[in-house]
Amino acid sequence: MDFEVFPPNAERNEMLALRREKHVSQVKRLRSGWFLLRDVNAFRYSIQFRRGKKMFVSDNVVFLYEKVMYDLSLHAIADRYEADKKVFEEILASWRWTERVK
């Protein structure tokens, strides 16, 4: 696995990129850690930050499956995050692996 895309590094890289962006401030980790998405180890992290006058939350799930990196993401205004997070978690709970169409 490439070190740059190793799931915990995705969090670190996103935080560094946000801190370098103009008009972005108050970058803060809300949560991070490993969990099982069906039978695959996945890494989930959430970052809160201010862009201009608005607060945002980025909630990401990153995992490798059969040598493919998957990144499921929710990017929301902080005021809407709790409501949107419920939908995001419903999507994660419904995740199923299906046969690829060739």
C-alpha cells in the first residue's frame, strides 16, 4: 500500500491541506479511528474548520478493498452536520459488496 494513501495519512494530509488554504482557520479533529465496514477495516475521521465566516465539517471513511482505495465523504455546514450525519450513517450501514459488472 502506498504510504500517502494509508488511511490515517488521509486525515493528516487533509488537515495539512486545509491549514494551507487561504481563508481557512480553526482546523480541528473531531474524531478518528478504525472500525469494521462489513468485513473490511475502515478508517473514519471528522474534521471541523472555518472557511470565511462559516463553520464546516468533513466526515470521511477511507478503506482499501481488493487493491482499490475507497473514500466515502460527507462535507456539510456545521449547523446541518448532525442531520446530514444520520443520512451518511444510514448509507454506511447499508453498504454491501456486490459483484462488479464487466
